[in-house]
Amino acid sequence: MGPNYDKRIKKGLRFISRSNATVLKVGKALDKVLGNTAFAQLLATPQHFTVEKTRYNAKLTPAQYKTLKGSQGTKQLFAEAVADLLHALTGSMFGAEDSLVSGLQVRESGELKKRTPPDACSNCNCNCVYNGKSIVTTQQICVEGYAGTCNNGKPPAVRKRLKEVPSRK
């Protein structure tokens, strides 16, 4: 059985939509504090994609929509585009988090702590394997965003099938 592109697309778009909501909420709060308008113009609006007769929905910024719009040929192509967008978004979020944390931390000498590079991720402990690719990220982003498995140098763990919950009638 081949890769489940449908599952990867749905999980990736859901993770991107949730991340967008959080980032925009935090960004607008920062705008108020700083007196900026950087986030005022950014909106994540509901968007729809149809790939191989399957419809997918997500709340995306116009730039994100434009990026994915051109990749609607096959589910494999679209899943790869969603993964690339997810990778860019999470990389930016880790960079922003590192910047905010370093701004709040002061060394014992009173000096500001040097900023770590945006690519450095203090809690990235997952060698995420998805669609034949591998990146280092967090377990949550790997499983929820990429629909991948954390390898960490070991074979991926085999999940036990859960018993189906009887439906309520």
C-alpha cells in the first residue's frame, strides 16, 4: 500500500490553519504593544482546493494560497507542496520563538543572551520521516503536521490498532 496522500494533505492543512490562527493572534497583540501594523493587513481566509476530485479546505493567507494553488495536479504533488509550506511556516515559528525567548532572558552578568540561529531548535528531538523525506522537528509537528513518524535512529514504532468504538444509535 502506498503513501496516504489524502491523510497527509488533511493533517498538514489542519496544522497550517491552526498555526496561522495562533501566529496572527500573537502578531496582532505584538502590533498593539509595538505600535506597528505589520499584522493588521494579514488575514487567513477560508480557501478551497480540489485535487483529483477531492476537496480540501484550509484557512490560509493569500501568499500561502497562491503557493498551493499551482500544485493541484495530483495528490502527491499537492501533499509535497503542503509539506513544503508547513516546513517554511514551522521554521519561521521556531525562529520567532527563539527571538522572543532570547529577548526575555538576561545572563547573570546583566548582558542579553546571544540569539540562537533560527534553524536551531532546542526541542527538536524527532527525525521525522514522511513521504520518503526526513527532517528534524518536534514530534507534534511530525505526527500532526506531516503525518509522519519519528525515527530517532530507530525503526518507526508500529502502532497497535485501537478497537473501534461502537457508534451511538
